[in-house]
Amino acid sequence: MKKHDIREDCVSDIRLQAFIDDELPGEERQRFLEAMEEDPALRERVCRMRMTSEWVRQAFEDVEPPSKAPIRAGRATRRRWPMALAASLLLFGVGLLVGRLCVDHETAGLQSVVLQDIEASRHRVLLHIEESDPERFRNALDQAERLLTEYAETGIRVDVLVNAGGIDLLRADVSPYVQRVAGLMQRFGNHIQFVACTNSIRRLEERGQQVILIDHVRTDTTAVDHVIHRLQEGWAYVRI
């Protein structure tokens, strides 16, 4: 099947969701990735759907399931519907913003795409990690170091944002890259910032885990808020 054919096949949201959920066969998934590399509109659409799915999961992660015992539709119900409304408004805002400078990490041309967006973002890049995966950690740190080195004369700024399983990258007693993270902060100063989602930290602590982070990691914002804030400022966004 030719590359332009796969783009035609990927029109339906059902097919796009199957790709996002990693449910496509290997060969078909590879054709899909090649099509995304050539088609910015398709890449943006997939990125928007993936982020929306993730924000839905995160927005409702803290909502407790209903009690098995029957309850009256009273105060508890009235307390919960504003949370759902707030989450819906948040997702709407993300949907409007994410299409501006959104890059999908799985395309074979990640490096070239990121470089193309550097100028448009005025040399400001947000790298986002959500999974506890040493390979993703290494990739994110490699990307950050490369950008900071190659664009040093432009005053480039790079944020590395972690949430969910990605928190492990910045945990002093868990991360395989403690020295490297500390070294990047020492070497590049305020041109690089590591940010850990406060909600993710709280959830770990609620499960009885002690969260000890690498020194100088920022912990005063949520992942959702930080992404929205940076997109509003025109930063390029890369999900690792």
C-alpha cells in the first residue's frame, strides 16, 4: 500500500484511536508512522487525540468511584459535578492550544521536526515524559542536551516535564540518571528546568511511597497546568 493510501485509510477517528492505543499490526503501524512524517495535519490530529485521551485520564484519576451503598442525589452529587465541569473546560482549552506546536515522538523524523519548530517557538521547547521507561528518559535527556548545545547562542530554554510513571526520572532514589540530571542543571543553569507534577507526587505519597526528588526540581505545578501555560507562551511541545 502506498503512503498516500494509508493517509486516506486513517481518516476515521476509530482508526486513529487504534493507532494511539497500539492496536495496529506492526507493518501497518510503520506505514502509519511514515505517513505522519510526511503529513503535518495527520501528525497534529494524532497528537491532539493522544493528549486529549491522556488529559481525560488524568483529570478523572482522582475522582473516587461511587460507593456501593445507595446514596441520595444530594450534597455529594452537587460537590462532584463542578469537578467534571472543570475537567471538561480544561480539556476544551487543551484541545484549542495543543494544535499550535505539537510534535509526536513516535515519528521517525522526530529530530528534524523538532528543529523545524525551534524558530517558530523562539527557541523554547517543552519535553514531556509520562512513562517509567529508562529508554525514554535517556532519549529526553539526549534531546535536551543536544538542543541546549546546538542552540546555546540563541538563549534557548528547555523544560523537561514528568508526571505519572515519568516521575521516576527525577526521583533521587529511583532514577538511573540522577548524576546526569544534576549535571545538566549545573552545566546549563536556568536554560533548563526539570518539573515534576505535584498531583503525581501526591498520589505516590497517598500510596505510602516516600518521594525524594533530585535537588532543584520544580514541584509547584501540575502537568496539565504546565503544558497549557507553555503552549500559551508559544513553546514547542514534544511528548517523549
